Amino acid sequence: MVSQRHGQVQRWQDRWWAVALLVLVLVVWAGIRLAFDGWSGWPGILAGGLVYAGFMTWYIMRRRRRDARAVGTEAARVPELERRIARNGELPEDPAEQAVMVRLIRRREEKLRRNQWWAFPLLGLILFGTPLLWFAAGNVAAGVWGLAFGAAFLGWMAWFNRRFVRRMAGMRQRIEGVGGGPVGSPAMGSTGGPIGGPAIGPAGGAEGLPHGAR
């Protein structure tokens, strides 16, 4: 009962953290725009921020549902699993939950390998291309601030990405060495999941699931 209440509290925290992050991004973006454009442009700034926040909310919820279908869990469980992975925290006690976490890790690893060739270059183009447009328009102050923010944000993203990759690998190795031996041992079943449970593919989700669920 205590663990169930704790899980419910953690899920509410995960939801509120997602909302707080979107609100923070909206406030920071609106504040920067107002600082350079003045209060006269607040209707367009507010409308643009709401559109961006709405798009990000839709995208996050869509990705969460797809992840849940791919790894065989509920959408509300995905943020908690991601939080445990990011913190390299405690392992789930249930072998079925461990298998779900391994499938989620492998799905994330596969997506990172598949998208790394275009994701960071595109992010860099957006972060540094916008300040160049400001420079071209004669707004030197906004261009300088934009370049500084872009460099700091891109550096933080690269650091966070490397750390998350290391922690995913560490968590997966911990799980595969817990509960009766590594994945593929008799205790875990020859398919890589618990006996009677869904199979774990070599990379990125459960085998036998439709590719549309990825």
C-alpha cells in the first residue's frame, strides 16, 4: 500500500514537472522577446508561445503513448521509468517491470543511433541561424544574446545526452545482471524477457510488435 501511494505521488510529480517545464520555456521565451521587441508586440509573442507550448505538449504525449505501446506498459508509467533511468536509480523489483525498462532503454538507444546524424545539426542550425538573422536585420544585441544562449544550450544538450547514454547502458547492465542472471539465461527466458513474458529484441522494443508502434 505504501509503495502504491508512493508510485501515485511520483506519477503526479512527473506530470507536474512536465507542465512546469513547458511553462518555464514559455515564460523565458516570452521574456526574451518582450525585452527586445517591447510591450507593443505582446499579442503576437503570447500567441506564438501558446502555439509552441501546445505543440510540445502534443508531441510529448504522443511520444509517451508510442513508447508505452512499444515496450508493453501504460503511458503513465513511461515518465517514471525514464526518471529512474536518468538518475540511475533503484531497479524495479518485478522481473516484468525490469524487462519493460530494458525494452525502453533499447528503444531509446536505437532512436539515438538512428537520429544522431541529423538531430544535433538541425538543432545547431536553429540555435545559430536565428541569431544570424537578427544580425542581418541590424539587431546586434539580440544576435549576441541568441548566440550565447545557443552555445550554452547546445553544450548542455551534448553533455546531457552523453550522460544519459552512459546511464542507460549502466541501468541495462544492472538489470541484465539482476534476478537470476543476464538476459537470455534460463531464469530470464531464452527470448530475453521473463519466462512467459514478452520477448526483448536486439535493439529497440519488443519483438512481434508492429513497426507502427515504434
